[in-house]
Amino acid sequence: MSGQSPWVVHKFGGSSVADATCFRRVAAIILARREGRVRLATVVSACKGVTDALYALVKLAEGRKDTAEALAALERRHTEIAGELLSTSAAAEFT
């Protein structure tokens, strides 16, 4: 371990990654920390409301109810964020 640069770990989730604007803000925070010989790691968890939406999907599935609309809404949300942040080809690959 001696001689290695220290780690700085950032964790973002919820409202800090709610949409593309928030992701840009997170990127700016991370890029601002690139000074010196610090090694950076970033952990990104679910966007605001996604964990609750996943729990709701489980409830629907448990009740043998149709999940297609709820799944489509989650997919649209992530596709829209990717479309705003990524190049056209990268967004297409993501989706």
C-alpha cells in the first residue's frame, strides 16, 4: 500500500442522479476532484424514485398483475437520461 495514491470514493443516488441535469452536476463534482495523485472511484445507485418503482413492480408481480406499463415507464426514464447524456451511437448501444 505504501507509495500508492489514496482513494477518494464518491457515492451518488436518489435525487443526486434524478435526471440528466443531476448527472451533469455529479460529473462536475467528480471532475473537480481530479487534482493531484488521488485515485477516484464512483458508485452510482438508483435514480430518485426507481427503488420505490422496483418495489411496486414486485408487488404487481406478486399479485399476478400486468407489469408492462410500469416496466416501460422505467425504461423510458433511463432511455431519456441516456439520450441526453450520451452520443447517439452510445445511447443506441445502451438501449
